[in-house]
Amino acid sequence: MSAHHPIHPADPALLHLTGPQLAELIIELRTEGREFGLLWPSTQTGETNLSGRRLVNFGNVPASTLINLLALLREYKRNRDGDHHRCSDS
């Protein structure tokens, strides 16, 4: 998963995600996003596939949105933490 190469909502690989796997991603998004004020306390896995898109219940967005958000947060933190360490080494 990469922020530079987002997953398309109709990616067939998303159809293989199970409810428990999506629940783990939601927990990770809540944990990673908390620092930035991204809170979704009522988010839960959706039971719906719409036109090949697995949905997550926070506005019924595709699971790809959840995965892509996590990728963006991870990349931002990696870059921020990397820049922080470089600045302190100078």
C-alpha cells in the first residue's frame, strides 16, 4: 500500500477482505488518525458490496478509501519523523 499508488475502489483484491480484517484496519485508522483529529468512533465494517466495491460504514465509502487514508497517514508520519531526525542531526 502506497500513498503514491492508491488502491482503486473496484480493485478485485478488496472483495477478499473479511469483516475482521476490515475491523483491524478501522482500529488502525482510529489509532493513526487520532493525532490529527481524525476520529470515526462509529465506523464499522459494512456488509455491502456495491458494484464490486466493499463498503465501510463511515459514510459508506469503499474499503479502498480506508486503506488509502492509512497509506497517507503512514507516509506523512514517516516523512515527518524522518525530517525531524535529520534536523536534529545538523
